[in-house]
Amino acid sequence: MDNSSVHQNNLLWDKEEEWSKKGLDIFFLPTYSPQLNIIEILWRFIKYKWLPIDAYESLSHLEEAVENILINFGQGEYTINFA
């Protein structure tokens, strides 16, 4: 996880032992490392590669374009190759 304040609360830490028993270990990314946060990589692709310029004409156009990308993510042009 990143070090956002919402990830630093008792609700999360109260679950840590339960999750650990199920094989889920929580670890935090180094400070200022968006390149390691997968959602940041996805948003960068959406913003700079996949969103057409006319998506910014209105909020409804933007919502429709982002929704289309997310629905079709992993198919066709909306794939990310990490290799």
C-alpha cells in the first residue's frame, strides 16, 4: 500500500492479524514511489495514452470515455505489458 493517511488507521491494523493468518501480508511502498503503485500506472496509461482529447469536452464525455476504458481493460488496445 502507499502511505496515504487513509491506510494508517486502526480499522486496517485491527484486521492485520486476521489477514496474516489467511496469507495476506500488508506492506507499505517507499515514500514517493508512484512507479511501484499499480493503480498509478493504470491511471497514467488512461490519462496519457488512451483518453482521446475530445473526452475532456464535458464531464459526461469524460465519464463515458473512462468507463469504456475500464470495461475493456485487458482487451485490445487497453492492455499494459509489464515485461
